[in-house]
Amino acid sequence: MANKVVVMKFGGTSVATPEARMTSAMRVISAKEKGLQPVVVVSAIGRKGMPYATDTFINLLKEIDPNVEPDARELDLLIACGEILSSVIFAHTLKTLGHSAQAFRGGQAGIRTDGVYGNARIVSINPTALFRCLEKGAIPVVCGFQGTYSEDRSLPGGELTTLGRGGSDTTASAVGAAMQADAVEIFTDVDGVKTADPDAVKEAPTLRQVTYDEVAEIAHLGAKVVHPRAAEIAMNYDIPLWVKNTFSDDIGTEIVSRDKFPGRRVTGVTHTGKLVFLQFDLSGADQAHRAKLESSIYGTMERYGVQLFMLNVSPESTGFAVPRAQYPIVQDVLDGLVIPVGDGNDRLVYVFQLGSPTPEVETQVELLKSLGEVRRVGAVLTEGCTMVSVVGHEYMQQPGVFLRALEALESGQISVLQTSDSDFSLSVLVPESEAMRTVKLLHGCFGLAEVV
């Protein structure tokens, strides 16, 4: 097409009120008046607690009976209503301003997924309907967070699936890739990617450029500015990706590939929410059984969708941190988990025990003794902690960086419970009560107030 396509994604706060929707709509109209062809992607209206937010829809089912888990298929049908409402309302807002617009569900926009309810991945996009909409001079408004799966092409329609938290960002990047867009712009309520959470560092500056790798790392480590999948898609298709503030004229943050980034530096400091750290003692396990025990732990966590932080493995143990909100799941599936190994006279039975032994675990151990020798795999729990991470572009592996960070925390008398690092970050586990002070200390330690 002759005119440049730009995908403009608006998050929940950008469509939460009539005033916010009007501001967002004017940004779309401004892009069109500049000769661009905007394609809009919207999230559900508002955030937790608001009537049309995703969490509100989920609670509608949970309130019926908290003990009955909603069916994943029906849950996707319900929570997708948030984006459907948002797209129709946004399209109508554009019409009231004199611009033709048309709302599209994910499936109508040509988005096909792998059929995993609640956390689907986009497998293909056929944007024919979106191009036709543009050819008519109208503005497409696409529901973020959703697509369609059809196992049998002979059946009418298809199954509606959602893409998981942050899925509207993924929709925007994928639509941008499919339409060969000139840019994808993610509009939110902050000026862009900042060097730290403004709640911790009030004057944290906005970064003008970050790499795709850094954004993915920042997102995994707690700052939900852009979904990692969105950054990955934009990187793979070399599409300029921007994070901008709907409500200000700040130019925002451009997300670029490594080869376009000028040199090394520390990018920022981020932190997670409440965590529980578990350290499993494997010293009592036979060496030949360790692989099976570790795969049981990590395979179970993957199966139940538990997010893991600060993984560590040593000759005597293995450990990780999990979000406090997910710890009940971990407790349910790991505490008392039985792993039999060997057979006949060589049979061993391992029983996992999280923290102090419960009567249920004690009873289970007694019952299992008839099957063979029973060994416990205990896990020491550290509650009330959080992870603070320093993220950097080709910087973390330089000699002395970790020492510098630890010395800064020692001088601030902050207890470091655990450490870990990767190519793009170094992380410390600290008491939750010290989270904000840790962020401030590390922000100052690496001179991030002067980053531009």
C-alpha cells in the first residue's frame, strides 16, 4: 500500500474513561492526518476493580463457587469480552469524530493460534480484512489479547483463545509484522521505559533507546512495560517498536536491535513483587537419582504454570523463588510429592517436604515405609522477600560489577539473601521491606539519574 502503516496499541488506562478514549482517539486521528494508515489494537477497558477489566470477568465465575475451577474454554470466551467491548467503543468514538472505523475480533482480523486456552501463541496472521478496511479509508480497531483456533477446518468458525497477560502487546507486534508496518507504538500511562519504578525513584529518567533483549529481561524481572513476546516478534521482523505516553508529548522510548545500540551501559533497576524462596536439600539423595528429582520439581512447576526466579543449582541443592500468590499452588503439588525410584530390593521412595513437616506428610511417610526405604527431600522456605535486579546492555559480565552492587548494599546495611546473574542482569534477593531502598541504592550506585 502507498501510505505507511503504523500499529497503535492502547492499554487499559488509555481507554478507561471517555476522556482517556478521546485523547487516544485524537492520537490516531493525528497519525492519519500526517498521511499514515493507523491500525489500532486495544486492551480491555481499565484495570483491576473496574467493571469491564479482565479480572472483573474472572471474578464473575469465581464468585459463583470458589471451589470449582472455571473451564478454560469458557473462561476465554468470557474474558475476551473485555477487548470486544473496548474495540467497539473505541471504533464508535472515532466515528463520532468524523472518521470511519471498524472493530475486529482477533479471529476476524485473521489471527490464528495454537489453541492453548489462556496462554495461546499466535501461529499465523492473514490481515486481508484489515487491508481491505484501510483501502476503504476506514481505521481498523482490533481486539488485543485474542485469536481463533480451528483444529478441523471443515467446521464453521473456530475456538476463541486468549494470549495470556500482556497479550495485547503481542497482538500489536504480530499485526505489525504481518502488515509489514513501519512502526508499532505501545501507548500506556508512563513516558516510556524508565531507569526504575517511579514509586521507588521519583525522578527516574526515561530511556530514549533500549534493546529488545533488555526489554525482555526487564519484563521477566518485574517491570511490565512491554510483554517479552511483543519485543521478540518486533525483533525477529525488524520493526521499530516504541513505548509512549498517551497523556503526554514525551517522545517515548525506542526499542532497537543490539547492532543499533551505541555501546555498553547499565539500563535500569527493576524489582518483583512478594516472593517465597525455596531451597531443596538434595544431599541425602543418591547421585544417580538427582536428575529425576530435579526434573520432577521443575517439570511440575512448568506444568502448573508457576513463574520461577533466581534458579540455582549446586552439588548439594537446588532452589528458586516463586511469586507469593503462586506459593499455594507450589505447596499443593510439591509438599508430600512422592517419587519412587528403582525396584525390588533397590527400591527407594523420596518424599518432598516444604518447611516444617505437616501431619499429612508424616502420615504419608509412615504408609510408604512398606514400599522400601523412604528419604525426605526437605525445602527451606524464606518468605517475605523480593528480587531487585540491575539490567544492562553488554555490561553485566564486566569484572567488578557484582562487587560494586554488593558493596553498595552492604554500606546501606541491606541483607542479601541470594544472588543470581545472566547475560543482561544481576539480581539480589532481599527482605521485602527493603525493596524500595535497595532500588534507590542500586540506582544511585550506577549513576542512573544521569542516563538519557
